[in-house]
Amino acid sequence: MSKVVLVTGTSTGLGIAIAVQAAQAGHTVYATMRNTQKRDALDRAAEAAGVSLSVLQLDVQDTESVTNAVETVIAEQGRIDVLVNNAGMGYARSLEQADEADIQKILDINYMGVARCTKAVMPHMRKARAGHIINISSVGGLVGQPFNEVYCGAKFAVEGLTESMASYITPSFGIHFTAVEPGGISSEFANTVIEQMVQTGGMLEDEYLPILQKYVAGSQNRQETGIYQTPVRIRTSEWSEAFTRLKTGLDPDGLKQQAQVVKQFLG
């Protein structure tokens, strides 16, 4: 059965893949992005796949923008069956070094953006007694990683939001919730993290520098060993499942996982 699917963050990477694959599966897709002037990559991917989809402006940091996009879909289709909360932003810097404005921005995009969009579609899904909200989280929502504490904190919050809503909304109203936890994705997302670090002062000359250098130096090796996925893979990678297995089933106090993280990222 064809569904009406609303996807956020579709100007790059995973968002493009999700939107295009949903359209290929025969669904009615509304692909959204903060700046619709950046739709070229999405349009090229849709054309190459031989599918059509609608593009809407939606800024997850702007409640009015979110509401307008949702109401547009409801006006045109009468329902939203699936919301994919994909929009997000990476951040690599220690909490001590991080500017408070940057911390607020990461939390606003990665957590509040999910909350805003979910809140906007909930009345319509609840009325229909059906729907599916898919939150693109991260292995960073399960396992804390070096220099990613701000980002991981936001993704941990997404995990808590997803689990909590599923605990009572699913049995009461038939709306399902899923948190997808990919490993790193080879796309513009990783480049944005590096650019953001440069724009906020680069590698600072302090006691964190040698640890950060070790972390960055291992990036190429992590790509070669399968940590980073291609954007066409929506489910988590074999690496991400292995990486989180201790946390999710075999390590109740988290000490074994902590040791694995140190070894994996810091050698």
C-alpha cells in the first residue's frame, strides 16, 4: 500500500537516499530541506532513479516552518503515514572547549528538531490511529565516543524520546516508533563536521590536542575497516552492530564498552 512519507534533511547524503528509495517503492514522498536552493543533488538522484517527489521548505529549528510543511502535506494528501526525522548536524569538540552557542545549536537541530517535527505530525497520526515515526539516531546514541559528547548527548536524547513515546503511544494509538542507529556515513555529513571544527578555531593548542590528533589520525583506518557506510544503506552496518553489542546486551555497567571505545578510537 502506498504511503505518504515526509522526510527531513534531504539536501545531502542519507536524506537523499531515503527519499529516493521511498519514491522507488511507490510511496508519495515529500522531501524537505532548510534551503530549497540546495535541491540540485536530490533532483539529480531522483531523475537518475526515474522517480518524482515533492520538495518543501522545512527548517527543523523553526517551529513555524515545521508546522507549515506538515500542514501543506495534510492539505494535499489528507494524511502523513510516515515521518523520517533525518535532519542532523555533527560536532567534534570536547565539552570544555565547546562554545555554548554551538552546544545549543547541536541540541536544537539534533534533538529539538526531532521533537518539533514529531509534535507537529502527532495530532494527525493520532486522529488516524496509525503512523510510523522513524528517528535517524546513531551508534552515538548508544555509545559515547571521544570528542563527540555534545553530539552523542543529543542522540542519547533522541533514543530516550523514541523509547518513551513508543512505550505508551504505540499501544494506545497505533503509532509506531523506530530509532535507526547507523555507523558513520560516507557523505557530506563527515565533511561538515571537519568544516565546523575549522570554523570554530580548528584544533586548539591545549592538553586535548594530542588526544584529538590521535582520534583524527585514525579516521582513514576507520573508513577502510568498514565503519563508514554508503548513504544507500539505511539500516545499521555490521560494524555498528558489533560496536554496540556489548552495550545493548552483554555489558550492563558499560565498563567493557568503555574499554572498547578507547581501543577503537584512541589505539
